[in-house]
Amino acid sequence: MKRGRPSLGLNETGQMWVVRNDNGTWTAKQWLRGTDGRRRQVTASGRTRREATDKLTAKLAIRPTANARGIQPDWTITELGAYWLDRKARVERTKTGAPIKPQTLGYYDSYLRNVVIPHLGQVRLHEIDPPLLETILAQMSDFGIATDGPRTILNQMLKLAVRDGAIATNPLDQVPDQPRAAPPVDALTPDQARDLLARLHPDARRKPGRRGPTHNLSDIATMTMATGARIGEVLALTWNKIDLTSPDPTVRIDGTLIEPRKDYVTHLHRQESTKTDDIRVLHLPDPVVDILHRRRATSRYTDPLDPVLGSKNGTWIWPANLRDDLRTALEPTPYNHVTPHTLRRTVATHLAHHASVEAAQLQLGHKLGTGTITRYIAPTEHRPDQRHLLTQLLPTTR
């Protein structure tokens, strides 16, 4: 059976041929199947055969390609990562339509430089396949590296490569997730919570013959335990977010502190949105109200935009420094494993067991995941009053 000539692929050319015209000039011709799938004849003329073929070759060399400005199959993962991160910063948006936050870009960059590139950086895109990815991810797990972050980043990079036409499919889709047991939730009981806060009080930490510690660490831990807020959200509170004048004192949580990250965040500052862009107005238990009244009465920094839980100079307290201070204060106690996030988990556990999981989600600012809630119920900033439960985690006297 006679075979026809092989069909051209997208952006491929056939064999060139040259004809002599009646006027003595030459015309070189070649079939091209463009990126739209259509075949067309490309021609170029010259006074000599060589001139005609050179002109046609140059003409075809500058034709547009399917991904001339996008990802190429021979790019290394290092090159792909740089292109993907730059595109994230310039083009892509979050689900709410907002630009991706600088600290998020810094998080991606850190995973790229410290995890993905050391393991895959010099591998070319066309060399990536499911067995290779499965082996690399298994090696990461063997080294004690959590693979969730690298897998998420690789997945986004490879999806972009598919969209640009550099690869046909995403090989990571065929790699099963690494089995990993869920870590136990580290939360305190109400008795432990009250004991921990009592140990952090300056009176309990004062040493004979030495100046006693300030109330900052104790006040911040108590505020965290009374609200379940993230430590960055607690430290970002300003006096205009606190309502102590109404019969029902509240705090409005609508921002967080952002620490510097090289090349992405230049300085410590208050971001006017939370991690999840959630705004919540929480009811304040009496022990916390007493703390806030004391701080307002004794501080020189009580302007609307001054930090509520700031340093003695009225500046923001660094979250990293707060974690260090907490670790140092709790080192000689049974609670030397406790972090600010432990306090947040304690609030979530207590509310979930004594109210509902939804109550814990609302208090912490997590999104409720049912279709009815997300599509039919308008959100509100005000959260249910959980003071009767949260007070059980706080000391009765200060």
C-alpha cells in the first residue's frame, strides 16, 4: 500500500524547493503548517538560487511559534521556577482578585531555592516524568522534609508548562501523595491553660534582687487565649480596634504583622488584612478587659494607631522575638513545648468540644466549607459571644 507524505506538525515546515522564473530570477518555496493548524505556502525570490533560499530561510526563522515567549521544553526546573515566580508576581491574582502578597511570594521563593532546586534544579522539563518525581519526593520524605509545600509549587509550575504547550500533561498528576500520619493536636486543658497563664504573670516570674519582667508576655498570652487569634493578629492590634466603652467590649481583628523577608518584605509593618482576609469582631472576656484598661491607663502610647500590645517605646513587638521570650519563660516549666499556636489550638479545641466545630472556625477566622454557607449566607464580621467558654481558660484574678 502506497503511503502518502507525512503530515506536518504544528509550526513544522516541509521540504524546500526552488524554481526559475521566466524573467531569470529564482523563487524558493516551502510548505508551513502554522500554529492555527492551517497549511500555507511561504515563498521568497532572489536574483540567484542561493539568494532565494537564504531569504526564505530567514523569513521562516522569524515566524511566530506556539510558545515563543513562554516556557520551552528544554528549560531546566531552575529556569521554569524563575519564570513561574515572576509570572506569579506580575500577572496572577488570589481567588478574591487581589495581588499575591509579598510574603507569600517570599514563601514560594524560599521553597524553590532551598528544596526544589537542590533536588531538581538542573533537570530539563522534557526529562520530567512520574517515576522521577515519585523518587525525588520519596527522598525528601526520607530526609525529613515535608513534601506538601514542594509538591504544591511543582504542581503549579508544571500546570503552567502545560498551558504554555511545553509539555502535554502534568506528570505530577500521576504521582500519589506521600502517606503521612496526621500529627497530634497539641492543646492544653482548661486547668493547664490557667496554670500556664498564672506562671507567665510577672509576679510569678520575679526573681529576688532583680527587676521584675514587664506584663507584655503575660498580657499577649492572655489576649491570645481569650480570642484564639494568630500571634501576628494580636500584636497588630491598635487602640482604634478596641471598644471598651460599650457594655459589650469587643476587638476588631482585621490586620496582622508582617516580618521582613529578603527581596520581598523590607521591614516589619502592619498589613491591613489578615492571613485569610477575614475580618472578625470578637467579644472580650472580663479578665482581658481589665488588662486593656490597665494598659491604657499606664501607657504613654494610646493614640488610635498606636499598638495595644507594643514595646515600652510604643513600637511593634516582633513575632519572632515574642516566640523567643515565651520559649525562655516556659523553659523551666512543664509547658516548655508550648508556642503561641498552641494557645490558638487550645481555644479551637475548647470551643469545638463545648460549643461546636463551626463556633471554633468562626472564632479563629477559618472559612466554613459548605455550599450553603458560601453561596447563600452573607458573611458578617461579628462572631458569636463565646465569653462564657473562653473565660474558663483564663485566670479569675490578675
